[in-house]
Amino acid sequence: NAGVTQTPKFRVLKTGQSMTLLCAQDMNHEYMYWYRQDPGMGLRLIHYSVGEGTTAKGEVPDGYNVSRLKKQNFLLGLESAAPSQTSVYFCASRALPEPDEQFFGPGTRLTVL
Amino acid sequence: GQNIDQPTEMTATEGAIVQINCTYQTSGFNGLFWYQQHAGEAPTFLSYNVLDGLEEKGRFSSFLSRSKGYSYLLLKELQMKDSASYLCASMDSNYQLIWGAGTKLIIKP
């Protein structure tokens, strides 16, 4: 099993460009999450999904959109990138609705110039 | 508001014991998680506490006091590979994790 995978691993964008980050998991997990991690701050939840076809806003959703068309995939889109979106993005998945560990992907390091 | 506090950085010696503290304040409480994150890598799960007391798992132990909003992670027999950031996270009433900024642990020979 690959667990949680993310593509791409690195990306440099110019302000105003768009891109999509892909997260895939092969553990049949219902719950999936997108976080961003910035120096000196905790992981912050951008959007999450509790099942195929569902999405919900997290703590910092502005400037991002998501889709969960298939259970195993969770896409994060940036329509018009801004320098403030320079960050490391982590995807995570979880099996149960009750408290259970989240499994993280390796991360995507995004720089917006 | 919701808040997680943990020290920014700690230094310890190989072979010694270190305790990393975490205080939390969240809307509702469904447990306290500890994750380990090596530089440039993803966080990995270490422990979960929902009841008061100490949970031991090999060289790592985690303690919770719900009445005090306090937890600690205890690492024994420190090894160089334990150099990493340790993230404390509280699960709120919506089963979402609220994360601390992490404690960077530096192990010296």
C-alpha cells in the first residue's frame, strides 16, 4: 500500500497563476483533509471532506477550492495564487468518524513569487 | 477561543529523558494527540489520550490531565534519531484537530 500520496512535491508559481494539488489514498478512508504548514505556526485546516462528493471549509479556506469526486482522491485548487499562499501543503486521511489517527502525505512545497 | 501552547524548542542529551509539555483550550474535547515530524517530512502519529493518566508505548509515554487542560510527552533513553519536532493537537467537539506550533527537540551527543 502506498498510503497517502501527493503530487507534485514542489512547485513555483507566479502571482495570479492557478494550479491543482492532487492527494490520493489507497486505504479506503472516508475522511480527507488539506492543511497548510507555515513556520512558527501549527498546521491549519484549509478544507476537508467526510466522504465522496462532500467538502467543507476549515479554518483558512479563502483562496482555495476543493473537490472529492472519487473517494480515493481529494484535489486542492488555487485559482489565482498569491505570495501569502507560499507554504507547505499536507493532505491527510482518516478512517473513522470517532477519534482516530490521521495519516499524512509527504507534502507539497509551494512557492508563489 | 481555541489555543494550544507548547515550547518552541528544547535541547536534551543522548541517553537522557525529556518531557515536552502542552496546554490546550478547545471548544469541546475528544482527545489529545501527539505527532512526530522530522524536518522536511510528514507528521507521523505517536499517541492518543482521552482519559486522564499515563499511556506508555516503548520509550515514549504520554500523559493527560483533562481538568488542567494539560498533557506531556515523555521520551526516555533519547537517541539521535529522536531529533524532530513534536506536535500536540487537541480534537475539538467537531472531531477536528487544533494543532500547536510544535516543539523542536535537539539531541546533543
